Amino acid sequence: MNLNVGTKVALAVAAAAVCVAGAIGVLVHRITAADQLATARSGLDRELLSAADDHAVGRESPARLDPPDLPGPVARAVRRDVRVTYLEHGGAHPVLWAATRVSDRKVLALSRPYDPEERSLAALDRTLLATGATATVLVSLTGLVLGVRMGRRATAAARTAERIADGDLDARVRPHGRDEIARLAASVNAMADALGARLEAERRVTADIAHELRTPVAGMSTAVGLLPPGRASELVASGMQKLRGLVEDVLEVARLDSRTATVDTEQREVSAMARRAVAGLDDVCVRVTADVVVATDPRRVERILANLAANTLRHGAPPVEVEVDGPVVRVRDHGPGFPPDLLAVLHTSGPQRFRTGSSTGGTGLGLTIATGQARLLGARLTFRNHPDGGAETELRLPLE
């Protein structure tokens, strides 16, 4: 069971209060019991001395000679010529004894019930218990209030950090006080400011580069059209087409980062958007399990599915299956699947732009654009490996 900070603080304060109240109660009980017993023994011993003096001159006294119920430890101590006081607990009620030897074989003894002291000590224990319980409840409530406040502040800082991680760079924490949680809140805000500045600089550089490349790429595309037909011109045209697509992808990423993109919502069937998205791709088949009409931006949905299918063809193995199951679309290949390190990155920080290579399988800009478009639509992308083999990406569109 996971407990939040506030609950842990409250439980710690309550446990500390119980320990302190218990320790104080035990200490007071022992000190009082020892003091009561010492006072009672001293008083009975003085009565014994007075009774011994009365016995010596022949006066009557409450003391008894050789009482038959004299406890064994008292009798043994008196035989060693020791004047002794002894608290007996063996019977139904405790009895306090005092005894001394008055002749060679005679023992003079006094006894009295110890019940008044026991009742007084029991009353003290009840008072200590009630006082300790009241103090524990009050301290625990105080700790609960402080713990809840601390937990709420820590939770607010954590939620703000999660919002920042999800892309809301305007989220901020309101720091209160001068304690460690206030420092944490200030650090989260400073991190958000630094991250926002860095991403904004990156976005501007990306957008500027893409805009600057558009004109020369367009000019080169026109020049390629003037080349004489042949294998060389085909290779140049193919390279220029890929370069133009890359520039458009970079511009799309810049628009998504700047949050200037708008959503044009229409009512469309999910199966129709899936078929349009993969219409120009070979080795891709669409299978409709269940269809549904959703309110979304069809251009962006088709862009997501087209990027997923193209990325799957590029880094996986055909055939590629696009399954439509209501508002859920799954794109799966029959290759080796996502490498474990790439899956870990996709599950934690999402696709990383321009990340390619055989060790990771590569992501380029396709998955980055797909993830950005899905976030803009309120959809959700999930990356995993299919149990029967191959990589599988699931797009879940919102129904409302």
C-alpha cells in the first residue's frame, strides 16, 4: 500500500506521541509506586519500633508475637537479626509487613492492608492513560494537519512537474514559505523556465532552417525538371522529393512545437480515414473489425496513420496490417519488433526526433510528428511488440 507524504508524517507524529506518552506514563507509574511503597514501609517501620518499645515495658500494642501467617521471607530475615519490611502479594489482597526480633525466639510483627496504595496507583494509571490518550489525539491531529498541508504542497509540485513533462510549459507552482518544499517548488519553476527557453530556441532554429531551405529546394526541384531524361535525373528527382518531404516534416514539427496548429473537426468514419492514409503504400492491408464515426481532423488522423505505416515499412518487415476496431487503429508489421531500448525511450520520453540507427531501429521525424498530431487531437499513441511478433502501434481516437 502506497502512502502519501502527509499520511506518513501524520503516522510518524502519532507513533512518536504514543511512544512519548507511554514512556512518561511508565516512568511516572514506577516513580509513584516506589515512592508510595517507601513511604508506607517507613511509616510501618516507625509503628513497629514504637510497638517494640511498648512490648519492652509491658504495654499493649497492635503488634503480634510470632503470628502464624508471617511470610517465610520475613521469618528468615528476622532470624538473621534483621528488622525488615515486606510487601506480600500472594493472597487476595496485598499486605505490608514489618517485623523484628524482640528475644531469642520471639518475633514481633505488624501488618496492614496495602489496598489504599494500590487503589491510588490504579487511579493514577487511569489518569495517566486518559491524559496520554488525549495528548496523543491532539498531537496526532496537529501532525495530520501539518502532514496534509505538506502532502498537498508536494503533490501540487509533482502534478506541475508532470504537466511540464506532458508539454504544458506554462504550468507553474506557487511556492509558500521557506522550507524544503518551497525550494522544490521554486526549482520546478526554474526548470520549467529553462526548459521553455531551450525548447523555444530549438523551435526557432528548426523553423528558421526549414524556411530558409524551402526556397532553394523549390528552385532545385524546378531545375531537376529541366534535366534530360535518364537514370541520373531519376536519382536526383528522387533525392529532391525526399529532401522536400524532410523540409515539410521539419516545418510541421515546428508548427506543433509552437502550438500554432489548429484542428478542423469533421465527422468521418475511421475506416475511410485509414484507407485514405495508406492508399499509396505497397504491402499494406486494412482490416475493419468494427467501424465508428468520430469527430476529428481527418487530415491529421491520416497523417498519423500514413507516418506510422511508412515508418513500419521502413524499419519493420511486410506485410503491414492496419486494423480498425472502432475508435482504435492498430498498425503492425511482421519484423523483429521494437528493440527493448527503443521501447523504453518511447514509453518514458516519447519519440526523439532525428534519432536513427540500427541499434535503436530509428524513429526519424515520422513518430515525432505522429505523436504531436495525436496530442493535438486528444488521441493516444501506444507502442509495443505484438505477442506473435512484430512491432505494433495503437492509435486511440477520442469519441467525444
